[in-house]
Amino acid sequence: MSQIIEVEWEDASSGSGWREPQELLVDKKYIVTTIGYVVRDDDDYVILVQNFDVGNVSNYMKIPRAYIKSSKVIRRGNKIK
């Protein structure tokens, strides 16, 4: 079985259009929750995928460790290789 984890992390934000500079200083955080199969989990990144078969993965999310607020194991198992 492959390991599945849930990761709560703070995303970056962007926008377009004209704004006053003060509007950009609002301290609004974009907290995202991602659940997936673990490909990598080390000091630099957590990489999760939604789908996999023999030798292939799809719909990946590569989250820098510094962005992660919390994580928990949903199902213990091996990382996808």
C-alpha cells in the first residue's frame, strides 16, 4: 500500500488590476489542504500525487517544506517510486 498524507500549507497569492498599495498589505493568509499519495517527504519538499500506475503519476503537488503548517498521516505505507 502507498502512504497517504494530508498537508495544510500556506499558498502564495497574486492578483491583477489596479489597486492602492495599502490594499496589498492586508494580512490575509491563503491556507490550503491537500491530500495525496506520497512521492517525496524530506527537509525540502513534500510531493503528493492524486493518481499512479506502474511507472507513472499524474496530478502532482510539490509543496516547499517552509510553506507547510501541519501534516498528518491518513494511511501508512510506502512512498511511490
